[in-house]
Amino acid sequence: MIGTAYTQDRLVSKQKWKHGPLKITADGHFFSYEDGTPFFWLGDTAWELFNRLRKEEIIQYLDNRKKKGFNVIQAVILANTDRPMTANQYGHTPLIHDKLDSPNEAYFELIDWTVKQALERNMFIGLLPTWGDKVLKLWGKGEEIFNEDNAFRYGQYLGKRYRKYPNIIWITGGDRPAVLDSVDKRPVWEAMIKGIRSGSNNKGLISYHPWGEGSSTQFWKQASPLDFDMIQSGHRVGDLPVDVWVKRDFNMIPAKPVLDAEPTYEDHPINWKVNNGYFRAYDVRKQLYRSVFSGACGVTYGHQAVWQFYSERVEKIVDPDRYWQQALDRPGAFQAGYLKDLILSRSSTNRIFESSILLDTVFSESSYPLAFGDKQKQFLMVYLPEGGEISLNGKYIQAEKLQTWWFSPKSGSALNSGVVSNQSNLNFKTPTSGIGEDWVLVLEDARLKFGPPGKK
């Protein structure tokens, strides 16, 4: 029954999951619920959620993310920190005797419980069946355990187990390429995807999480088994051209939603070396805004301590500078939520991305603006990473009078800048400018009285 999910112990009411399951919009570019309510993907990377946290800690984490507006939690079943026999915090390993055909019920019961907790909070779990090292090792402590036969059976097992939940989104891949030089692992991943679809009766959207500075479209194009595409812009340097990659994938045929599922993590060492310094909130939000303002259907935030749930109990990976509990309320996590609020405060599933919205202006590699409008020509939004002056083409709004707002990605607040007359060349200057002084100009038909952009 649409809007009602049968769990192992009780029903989730229609009121709790009132909009129905997730689907792709008719144009192929965005997400909505089944009843047409727009869905903006705001993910968080919680890769080690199932094997590094106890139940009370999972509740603490989910409640924190829910309050900030996150609606997709990306977590992996067979983790990337060790062999499949790595135990969770209750001493349960995922597989009995390391055998894929012998899943440990006690281990999966914690995952079931976590999925239900997310469901109670109207949150999706972006569920990775395995980290990519179990298919193509390349680095780390894992070992390759999958082939086409057992990948299908494992996928089918997972599909059957979780098909009753409306809040599962499947993510294959796990930080590895599907093809590297002469090694082609696509048949293994395709077998796992077929197994998931078979076991789940084709319920739940499926994507692929690639390695750094890569996209799932590098491995699958027209004959793709995926419902939507993912990019990982990664953690090497700041100001990587994620907008260029998003635009490339956005314009592929057939059209599919695309998002950056692993951009720069907050408090991650630049290029994995502490001596280079750390990426901070401003570095993160620039990349979040660049991808969304180029056509992404949403975005995933991440924190270097949170994804691995670094604490005194575990060995750290790539030098997090604080424990995960101390990292939950870092500024970038709040600011990711402000972006979701901004996009959903206007029509979010009929956005258009035209380069001619912006008129000729000279900007550097770190400061260039990005803009989008909507198909009804009711509004425009422009992101300026370092503020400054901007010129826009007025033909993209069909109105004589335009309401102007300046939205702060840093604070989530909006400044009313008054009403101006529309013309072919519109010129604006941000309230402040410089490094760390990013702004969004919101320009709209004054007659429509949308109100301040951002959270209502």
C-alpha cells in the first residue's frame, strides 16, 4: 500500500510517510516523492554507522542530522576499514565464517533497527551493500570476495530483506572504479544490481559511488543499470571544477539525476596531508553550491571525523582533528542545511541552467559565479563564491518589477534589497566581498511575493 510500510514489529503510518516513495521527475533530472512533493537530496556520509556505533549513539547521530535537515544517510554494510569479519559494537560480524552465503542475523538486526529509526524520522538510508575494496581492492586492508555469482545472491538477499522499507536507496560502488585499465568489474556490480532488483521486486532507486574525481557516467552511459548518477569530487585540492562535471552528466542522454555524493569533507586534511592544512566550512560550501547551481539534484555533506565515527575506541583514518561527537555541530553541517532550505523555498524541480543568464564578467578560478532560473521565468538565483559585482540577462524573468534578496550561505539569513525595474542588463553588487564572503542573489517577479528565500 503506497505510503504504508510493513516493518517487522509494527506499521509505519501514512502520516509518518505521507508522501509515498521516491521517484524521478518526468524530465529525468530531479527527485520527488510519489505525490509530487519535491525532494532535495541532502546526504551525510556515515559510512561506518553500523559497525562503529551502539544504538544510543546511532540515535544521537540521527537526531542531530534530522534537526539540521539531512534526509539521506549514506552507510555501508560490509565496511571499508577491514575484512568482512569486522565486528560491530555488540561483537557481531556481518558474515559467519566470512562466507557471503552465511549472513549473520545478529549483525543485520542492528541494520534493520537503524533503518527503522531513520524511517521514524522520515529519513532515507543510502545503503551500500559493500565497500568497493571487496570487489576491487587497490588499497586498504580489505580483500576481494565478490564474483558475478555470489554478488547476485548477496544482492538478492539484501533486496528481499529490505524491500518492505520505503526509505532505502541503494548505492553500489564504494569509492572504487568499476573499470581500471584492463580490469573490468562492471559484470560483478551489474550482477549485484540485478540481484537487488530481483529480491526487492525492483523497489528502491540504485546508483554507484565512484572514486575521487570520478563519476558513475565514466563506466555506464546509454546502457546504464543505474537510476541516477553520482560524482565524487573528493579531497585533493580546493576549487575542483565540480560544476563542469555536473553539467557534463546533466546533459547526457538519457537524462538522469546527478549529484556529488562525496565532495570535500569538512576538517579533512588537504590532499590527505596535515601539513597542507584542513578544508573548513567555506571550502565545503563552495563545492556544495557549485554542484547544485550547475544542475545537481542535491548534494552530500561529509565530515572527516563523522564518516568514520572517530573516538577513543577506534583507530583514526587520515588524521581527523576531533572526535565525531565534537564534529556533529561544525558550521558546515548547518550550512549544508541552509542550501536545502534555499532551494526548496522556490520551485526546485523545474530549474534550468543556462550560461547566458550571466553576462560577460571577469572572475578568477575561485570566484566565478553560477546561476539558474526556472522554466516559468519567475526567478533567478546566482551564487557568487567571493561576492563582487554581477551582470544578468533580464530576459530570463518575465516581469517588469523584480524583488531582490541577498541570501547568506554562511548564516542562512536573507536581506531584502528592494524592488528594481527589469531590463536587458541587470547589475548588482554583493553586500560584502572577499574570501569567505559568498552570497546568493535571488531575483524574482515582485508580483508573486514569495517571501524571504531560505527556511520559512
